[in-house]
Amino acid sequence: MLWFPDWPVTALEREAGAAAQRQGSVQPGSVREGSGRKGSVRDAAGKRPGSEPDEVAGQRDTMSGGPSPGAATSGASPPSTGRGERTDAGRGEASRPGRGERSKAERGSRHPIAVVERNLVVACSASARAEGVRRGQRRRDAQARCPGLILVNADAARDHRAFAPIVSLLEERAPGIQLVRPGLCALRARGPARYYGGETEAARVLLSALREAGVDGVRAGIADGPFTAEQAARAGTSADDPIFVVPAGGAAGFLAPLSVAVLDASAMIGTGAAGTKEAADLVGLLARLGVQTLGGFAEMVPDRVRERFGERGVRLHALAAGQDSRPVQPRTPPPELQREVAFEPPLEIADQVAFAMRVTADDFIAGLGAVDLVCTELRVELVGDRGERSERVWLHPGSFDAAAVVDRVRWQLAEDVGADASGGDGAGRGLRSGVTLVRISPEAVDAASHHAPALFGGGPEERVHHALSRVQAMLGHRGVLTPAIGGGRWLAERQVLVPWGDRDERDRDERDRNQRDRQVTGSGGLAAQRARPWPGSLPDPLPTTVFADPVPVDVRALGGELVDVDERGNVAAVPAFFIESGRRRAIEAWAGPWPVVERGWDAARSRRAYRFQVVDADGSAWLLVCDGDAWTAEATYD
């Protein structure tokens, strides 16, 4: 078993380091330009486009490993064998100090960090442990022992995300890995042992690969079953001797002196919270009965164990006796859905890049179809000859086909041309050299059955979709726009034109600079704008017709005097009629005023206005605005 102490902390630190590295890397447009522009990407007309901002009873069969993410040089992969083999598992969780020593990763921790879940510490760094912080402590106790402790909430998604590269790295050298949980995996050892010349040698190869990937402190346990291998990695290893081998048939003797508490702490005893709770209850009861070790538990008569603890107790009793009959269940690696194409020499014309992407796009769509998926969000990454990058996520109203993929690559190359020409925000962020690599990957996928054509066609909606998509392919990404409602106080500014296929309008520059934190539908873009508090904004129902330019009106009282609103929001006179486009309209009913106050801290841009809703003699409802002495019609209710 390969064991990485305190995996949640490791996952946190690795993600933080990766984020810092991304921030310190070369950003698009930050590469210094040369004196000439011959190497820049250009469209067919010669313009330079850029990128959009971017496991067996009686058999010897177990070894486990808790490696580390990263990409190491790929080596030859040993053959995977069937059941009845020695197993290798990998684990990463909070550890007890092995033989009084710490790993290099532990000694290298600088900041005291603790990961908490349900107000309990589930993992902590070596520096926090040196201050007295331990797993299982309450939050307040941990903070009392270490006032400078940094507390981070547990995040299973983060742990899985950081551990995924580890599993991929191990599979390059020893296929057939069972992922138990982030930081803990198991694999059959017979194949790797034959390939590398022994079980210990195989474990050393895996540990070496992990060190090359930047992960230290990983320890390996080799035994006849996953449970014994897990305990071997935890209790039998040290920083100087990270590999422990339990002799064949010696599982019972190795486990005998261990505390029954390991049944509660082990990840191999069962599945889910229910299994963990049952193990904890059994451990507590055994302690009250005076059974403190696994050897003592194993000496109990199985029939008596079944009477008292049921089948679950019999299973744990077998584990305590070293009889782990479960096989390793290798995972099926996820399919490689992304595709990339490299250009040597770099291509300088956008149409050349798009043309070269046709075969790759066909292969990309075929790969998704082979697993009955379609792509609904596409990530396109472009790499320039000077190292600059362009990255963007594209949306589609239905699902991408090969032609749509090629279009997005071309649009991403071409959209910055206009921005550069205008000197706007897009200037300086395009690729400043020829394109050397294009990578396309599905950002979001859906079942292909959800996008299969209906038996009698999709009707008008399908025809509209095909027509608009065809026009967009000819005119470009923003050649077809659809209206949507955004956030704001004034109705005109809430009208947003969204490119066809985009589900909402987003801050594209910010999204492309921060792809990991990109906004998704329902949590960003227009949805986020509408969810913000907009004091003074008009509640539903909203008017049907909104004037792009407010129409001037003249609101008068019965005596003809101009109606205005004082500083306290009081109406000077009752509105009787208003004149709009030279037509006098009598006011039958009115409501208001409702103040709209903006930027009161800025004398130059501050604004105070009042809204009125009025109904004229024809029954038409109007939304009028009084801004100082001026009246305008903002919208009408049809």
C-alpha cells in the first residue's frame, strides 16, 4: 500500500501551488513582440487574429499506494493479471507518526493547516501536528492548541480532482488500479512484480515515479489482502523505510497486535456511512468487553460473533484474522475525449488552422459518439509559437457537430482582429505568433439520446435552429444575436443581445482569464446579474415595450403647471395629463413616485430620479421617469 499522510491537506496544497503557478505563467499577450510580425497568426485577408481571452483468501494478493498527482515520463506498462494475485493499494489520509519520524513532505510543511468536516479535524499538516493538532479534535480544541491554525472546509471534489492525476500516473506503470477513495487505491501485485522483478521492486518503481512527479512521503504496504496491506502501509513503514512486506500467510500474525480501533479507521471495511458507523459501534463494544487487539478479536468463536454482531461482525472478524477474500476491482479508465493537433511549422493563417482541424473535429465527435455522448460545451485551447495561449469555452444551443467545432476554432482565432484594430480590451491578448497546437476538449457532455431527432422531426424549432446556425456560420459568432434580460436598474440597460448558442451573456474576458472559476448557467452571467440586489429596479411584471432612447414627455397638472418632485419625494401637484410626441393624453390613474438613486458618492455621476406608472384615457399604461425638471417615457405596458 502506498500511503500519503493527510491527503486532504496535500490536495489543498497542490491545488494552491498549481493556481500560483498559473498566475505566474506567461499570459496571452505578455510575450514581448519582435520587431516584425511575419510570424503572427493572420486571417485569409492578412489580418492577425488572436485568441478569445482566454485484492484473496489463501493467495498472496495485496499492495496499496497513495501516490501523487503529476505527469511523469511514461514508461512501459506491465501486464495486468487476473484474480488470485498479490495486491497493491495506495492511501492518503492522516497518519500517526511512523517510528517517530516524519517524511520530507511533512518536514517541508510551513503553515499549520487543518481540514475540518462537521466541526472535527479530519486532516492536518505536519506543522499543525507539531503544535498539538490531531485528527478527531474539535475545531475549538485545535485552535486553542494552535492559534495560527488555518482552517479549511473538507471538499471531496477537490480531493478527487487532485488525486485523479495520481491514478493516471500509476496506471501508466501498473494498470488495473482500484480507486477506493482519494489518497487510497489498490492494485494487483502479481503482474507488476513479474514485470519489475519482484514485489518490492515494483513498489520502488511506483514510489520513484511519484517522487519524480513532486510527491514525497508516500509509503507502500504489500500483503495478502487490501485490509492487511492498508495496515502494513500505516503501521509498518517509516520515512526511511517506506515499503513494508507482510510475508505470505503472515497476515494474521501481523494484524494480531494492532488495536481494534483500526477497524473503525480503515477504508476497506465496507461502504458508506452506515458501514463506518457499524464498525465504530462494534469497536466500542469490543473495548467494553475487554477485547483490545485484532488478535483477541480473531480468537473469538465465529458462531458467537455471528450471534452477537451479525454478518457484519463476521466480516470484520475475518479481516482481523487476516482472511480478506475480496478481489481488487480495477476501475475502467475514463475515455480520452480530448483531441489535439500540432503544427510544424506553425500556421500563420486562420483558415489554414481551421482547415487542418477538420479531420480532428470528425475524430472528436466520433469519439464522443462511441460512448453515446454529445458535447454541449466545448473548450478550445490555442498555443502560439512563442508560448502564448488562448483558451475559451464555447456553448451550443443543441450539441456540437464537426462543422461547429471547426467554426469555433476559426472564430476564436478571428474575433480579436476587430478588438486589436479598435484598440480595445482585446488588443495585446491575441496570439503574437503562428499556431503550434490546437486542443479541443468537452467541457460539458450530455447523453446522445437526449439529442436524437424525433420520429417526425423537430418541427419549427429545429428548422429555426438550423437556419440560424447556418447564418451564424457564415457571419461569425456575433453575427446572430438574440435578446435576453440582464441585471440593472434601468430597463434599457437590462436588454442584452446574446450570440446565438450562448445560454447567457458572460463577461467573456474575465471568464477566459479564469477558466477554472468560470461562471456556469444559473450561477453566473445574466442569472447572477439578475440575482443581485438592485435597489430601485422595477419589479415584475416588466413593461413589454422599452424605448431604446427615452421619449421626452411633458407632465402637467390641471392648471397647466409643470409637475415635479421635491427632494423628499413629494409630488408638487396631481398629474392630470401629459404630452407625448405632440399628443395630449389625459391621465386616468397614476402611482408613484419610486425613487432611483445612483452613485451618490460621485458628484459628477450621481443621479436621482423618480418613476411613475400612469394610465391614460385610452387605457394604455406608461412608465414615466422624472429626472429633475425633465420627464421621459421609459416604457409602455402593452
